[in-house]
Amino acid sequence: MTIPIKQLKLHKLNMRMKNPFTTSFGTFQDKEFFITELIDEDGNRGYGESVAFSSPWYSEETVKINLHVMEDFLIPILKDNQVSHPDQVSDLFHPIKRNNMAKSALEGAVWDLYAKRENLTLAAALGGERKQIDVGISIGIQPTLDDLIQTIQHFVDAGYKRIKIKIKPGWDVEILREVRKHFPDTPIMADANSAYTIDDIEHLQKLDDLNLMMIEQPLQHDDIIDHAKLQAVMKTPICLDESIHSLDDTKKAYELGSCKIINIKIGRVGGLTEAKRIHDFCMDKGIDVWCGGMLEAGVGRAHNIALTTLAQFVLPGDTAGSSRYWEKDIIKPEVIAEDGLIHVPEQPGIGYDIDEEAMDEFTEWTRVYHF
């Protein structure tokens, strides 16, 4: 049965994070993004969230580019075509090259609306079965080593299942060595966000002595060949993040031996349908996967929770509780992580209600598109 979409609302939000977040690219605290709201003829509402940043430091997409692509290309495609299942949306968007975060923001709203119409949780609609998910924490680059040790201790005490530490040249091997001395048994991984080149291969090999779960995206954002050379001489598993935009990218990385782990981010791969396709391939090939975060507000966080219920998400993801990043989230109840676990909501769709008061507080403008 066709999903009778009546209206789309595009909400532009700007939220200030509780604390500045620093990676190898720089420091930021304000997050602007879009909430997409699809309304059907029965009054059901489905929500998605864009995850592009204001500057193109993580990918070529930005908030402004998302708006251009959604308004001028993707929304007209949705208006001109009937959809009976969310899987059809990625096929409809396929002629538009890349711009995966813009696609995902709209496709996610279709998935949520579809699940609510079917009276299913989004997790169940995707095929997930877990009732709770393991979560880790991502820690940005800290001013000092002591600050980092204290921050890690705080989250270890809170029960998070894995600690991810951002690294960059000059803040890497020796820092991690000191961290390992303080936390000899804690599951720890390093995230380089493409900060190194193949010329750093001998330096990166020093990480093999630290019993890390993985090192995430050490080399260039668009590379899988040099990563294969690096993985061949490292015992620490390499996890690819920025290099993976599709199932095809995943297949190529697998064939080359570029990594042993994949970080699946819904926005980076163009939505839940492609994320599930990558998951299914990895499960068939025995590649461990986990769900990374893009500093999402509540709607995006809820989508990540639903995706993580799929069987091959065997490693803790980055989906921390709302209070990790925000004084106030835009959903209710907020996402709560207890002892490193998040319970999967049982309400239809994303399982959380929109906090309209919070939405109003953070919304800069709203545009309405009639179908």
C-alpha cells in the first residue's frame, strides 16, 4: 500500500553542546542541522535528522549543501513518486550523486512514518531483535593527559562498554601508552579521523603493543588501498569510517583486505536501507560492525539505536545518552544509558516523542512542502 504522504516540514535547528568537542580537524560546540517531518493523511508523523556539519571537515557535505540538495532535488523526487516501502527511497534518490546525508535525512523520516503506520518499532521494521544495546563513549582530544585520564575514569565508572579516544599526530602513541597504564583491561580504541598518511606506517605500528580494540580511519578519507597496506603489517584491527559510503565501497574494502571492522553511520551511507545492506554483507563475510555517531540530537540518536539492534552489530557503538552532549534533547523521554546499556524503546517508529517545547526553543525556521 502506498504511503499517503500529505506534507513535509523541514525544521532548521541550532543546538549548543554542553562542552566543546575536539578532533584532529578542530573544535566546535554549536550544531546546526535539520529535522525532517513527514505527515501522512491519517496524521501520522515520521522524523529524520540530518548529520552534516557546518564545515566540510568530515565530508564534502555541509548544512547549507544539505538544504540545497533536499529542496532542489530530493524533495521534488519524493513529491513526484509514490512509495510503498522505505527501501524504494534509496532507489529513487540513486540518480543524485553522493549527498548521502541529505538523502538519509529524508529517507529516515520515511522509515519512521512507515513503521508507525505498520504499528512496528523502527527496530522491528529493520529486522532487529535486541531489546537492549551495548554503548561506548567517544572522547574528544583533551587539553592535558590528566584531563583525559579523569574523563576516561568518569565514563568507566558510568559503565560504558568501550572508550574511544580521538588521536592526531603528536597526541597518539605516548598518550595511549599512558592511558593503557591506568586502564590495563578497559576496551579502548583510537580514532584518527584520517590524520595520518602511509608514510606514518612505522609510527602507527607502535600501537600494536597497546592491545587496542581497533584503530579507526587512520589514513585518508577516500582511501582503501593504503589502508590495505597498513592492515597487512598491523595486528590491531583497522576500522573504516570515512572511506565507506556504500555497499560497493564495503565490498571493495573487503576484497582488498583494507580493514577488519566497519563503522556504519546511517548518514554517511545514505540512509537505513543502505546501512542494512552493508550490515547484511558484513554478517555474511564475518566482518564485525558497530554504529558510529555524528553528535546527533534525539531523532538521529533514536535511528542509531534501532539500527544497532541488528545481529551483526557486535561491538559497542557511539550512541551515548542524550545528557552526554545536550542540556536538553528534542525527544522525550531522553535517551538514557545505564551501565553501558540503552534499552530499545517499544513504542512504534523511533519510539520517542518529540518534545515540542524543546523543538520550538531550538528551531530557527520551518518550511512546509505540500505533496
